[in-house]
Amino acid sequence: MSHKNELFEKIFQLQKLLDKLIESGILKEKIDLPNICVTGDIKSGKTSVLESILNLNILPIGGSKRTTRCPFEINLNHIDSVKSYAIFNNIKYEDFSKLKEAIEEKLSYHEELDRIEKSPIVLSIYSQQYPNLKLIDLPGFTQIPPGNVPSNMEELPIYIAQDYINNPINIILCVISANGASCLDYYALSGLRIAKEINSESTNPNNSRRICVLTKIDIMDNGTDVKNFFLNKEIPNELGYIGVINKSKNDLMNNISIEEIIKKEKEFFETDKIYKDLPKDLVGNGALMKKICKIYFKLIKDNLPNIVKNDEKIKELLDLVNEYSLKEEEIMGINNINNESKKSEGFNSKTKKKNYGNLFG
């Protein structure tokens, strides 16, 4: 397991500095750090996105059935030892292939157990390669309950997601399958719609923490594309859209490494006639890590206690947070597009209420 990316590197840097400030007694208050919540429609590729962040092939992916039936919390813990291990279901695993088998067994589909549970399943990974960070894979949204399940099955993932998304310091990765996005409107994209609706109910609905991730771009029907989503012209999102390439069914069958997937992704975005001229910060897992990193630091910056913000003794911390935080001008350009788009009927608040209603009413 060898994963070095910008997100992890900067979080390492931040956490080492925080530890130093706490040990020296300069920092008196605990600073809450963001979690990363992965949400979206069922079968949109949420778990694949999560695996790409981890650079670790341990999660059940693929098939025609729901694989995430409850919140799946992954606690990353930094240790100094070069030997990585995991704790899952009260069992210690040093062999991660055995860990994958245990997770698949725990999360595997059983007809009689096809229900959504609110209680999370927790996996703790201890490694020199990871910072201290929590990632949460949430059950996918669906408009039509699959199979012989309770009639309110489509509502349960919404209420579960609400608990995580309403935390104003959590980052929301809203995963959207591109091979459906090109022909769907705002009300059919339940993952994006629900994430926006839940966030509007939160205590700070204007904080910028929702990243839209487009998956399955390489398997869209001929003649369709999502370029206008990337340009934020189709269904504007304050922080825009980032496209990634996930594992295909053949990749899963052949146990292709995540490194090979990243290589294939790079080649696709550099050569595809539709997407090759897009800005590099809109496509690829590297761009996604960079955007998550910027939002991570902005959320910390926005939630720093006032006593910290006014303390000259922790200038190093403030400089670090300011350097890697998402800048206001990176949001404003997208806001301008939003303001123009909201003038159209599709984004009129009355129309929205009429077509969709109150999610929690």
C-alpha cells in the first residue's frame, strides 16, 4: 500500500503542526477536522471513488445489487510502523486480501437482508501512509425500491445521509453517473438533488463543501457527452464538477490495480476529442484530491475558533490554512454562472417546490 497524494500530504503537514502546537501548550482548544462523505445515486460509482482516494482494493464493487446497505465508516489512523494493519469486526488483519474477503462477506447481498440499516459498519486502518481522516460511504439513493423491499426503502438513505451531511464541517462528495446525466434533468439526478436539499436544511447552507464527481464518462452512449456539466452550464454547482474514470467490469474481473486505472484515466482525458481541451483541474483523480484538499482547509479556516484567529503565536498554522484553502475567487466565478442559471424556469424556487416538494415533509 503506497499512496502519496496532495490531499494526504497536506493533511499530514497540518496534523503534525497541530500536534506540535498542542504539545507546546500554545493551542488550547481542540480543532474539529472534516470528514469526507461519499453520497449519490445507487450504482453511481460511489465506492469506486472511495477506493481511488484510499488507493486500496478492499471494497465490494460492481454487480446488479446494492452493495452499501448502511453507513460504512473508514477510520484512517497514522502510525509510525511500516507494517500496516486493519481492525474490522473486532478482528485484526495484516493480510489485506483477507480483509477484502471479510468486508465482502459482511456487506454481501442477501435477499432476506436487503434492507437499509442506520447503524454504521466501521473499518479502522492503521498505516504510515495515511493521515488521521474519516471517510464515509453512504447508502445510495434510489427513486424506485429494488426487489421485494419495504415501500419506504427510497426514503431511508436520505435520512441516514442527513445525519452526516448536516454536520457543517463535513465534505460532501456527490457522485453522479455520467452515462445517465446527459439525458436527465435536475429532478431525476436524485444524488445531487438530495445533497442540495439536505444542505439547505443545515445550519450553514452557504458554506461551500459539495463537490460533484462525474463517473462512467468513458462508457457513455455514442453522441452523448457531459462537457456542459464540466463547464457548469447544465446544472450549476457552486464548486463545479470533476470527472474521474472508475474500474470497468473487465478491470474488476482482471484485478487491475488502481495505479493502472489512473494511467488509463489520464490517457482518456488527454486524447478524447470532447474532453481533451478541458482545464486540467476539472478531470482526473489528481484534480479531485486537490479540490478536496482546498475545501478541507477552507472548512478548517472558516471554523477556527476566534481565539485562534487572533493569536499571533500560531501564525504558522494560519499561514498553512490560508495557503491551501479554497480561495473566494475560485467560488465567485461559479456563483456568477449560478446567478444567471437561476433566472431560468428550471431553477426557480417555486418550480422546484412544485416539482419536487419537501423532502422531509
